[in-house]
Amino acid sequence: MGDGISRRLWTVAATALTLGAAGYAWQGSPGLAGHPVTAVQKAGEIDPDIVAVRDGMFGRFNFTWGSFARADAMTRAGAPDTAVRAMILTVRQAPGDVGAWTWLGIKLAENDGNQISPASKYAFDRAAQLAPQHPGPPFFHGLALIREGKFEEARPFWAKAVELTPAKATYRAQLVGRLFLLDRFLEAKAAEEKAGAQP
């Protein structure tokens, strides 16, 4: 694989993974001339595909879903710190809610420039402790790692999320697609590094 082509593959794959877009056609991506991409999510943007996965995992029209909606509205308004405070209030009101702790982890990471702080990691870990068989905590922990650019570290989290997801879950195809794309990205990255190490 040529150096330029593989680097374009990386860029497109990184963008798709960062934004949570599983719909990219891997084999078609290098030919997308004239379509510049960026691996940084725009401030205040909420990915509807991620919202659909979250709602499928944690439910809709319940107490936690209302908190999700409020926090998302604050993110869209450019107030990520207020979104964090909304989710902190939620976990205080519902300390045993796995969805609330998971989304607190996401909002903390977003507020820190898509970096997983100790507080964000604590929220993800707490969610995993509350529901070790739920796919939500590992999936969103992995998503936060992807957004931080830690693709290799994210892989076991996404693999675990797929393993824990029921076969008939509405969001399973989304998780499988993302894991597939991540694996292709890591393979291309490894091939590039190997080629670059050869004399």
C-alpha cells in the first residue's frame, strides 16, 4: 500500500471513528477527492447516531433520558461545563443509575477538550461497577478514548461492548460496524508503521 494512500485511509478512518460514524465505506474512502476531513468534533455538536445508540441502551422517556436531553441541549448551546453540572446532579439524585454515570463520563471528557480526566475515568469505572454486564459503559468509555486519539486503548472496550450486546439489540449493528472500522484502521496503521521501519 502506498504511503499517501494509507495516510488518507488513516485520516478518513480516524474521522469516522471520532465522530462515531460507522457508515463509511472502507474500500471507497480513499477515492473521496476534494472532501477534506477533520478528526475533531465541532464544539456543541451532538451526533444523532450516538444519541440513538445511547437511547437504545439506556431507554427513553425516563428520568435519566430527561437528564440526557438537558445535558445535550447545554452542549449544543456551547456550555459543556453546565452539561457536566446537570449530569452531576443526576448521579446525586440517582446514584445507582448506570446510564447517568456513563453520560457523566462523556460530558466530563467533552468539557476537558475530549480528554479523559481522572473524574471522567471514575464515572466510567463506576458505571461499569454498577452494571458489569451492560454494554453501555465499555462502549462510551471506548468512544471517549477514540475522541482522545487513543485508538489501541479503545479497542478492548468496544470489543467488550459488542460481546455484551444482545443479538437482537437495535443498536448492535452500530457497535459491530464501529468495531470493524476500528480494526481496519489499526491494521492500516500497523502496516504503515511496519513499512516505515523497513530500511
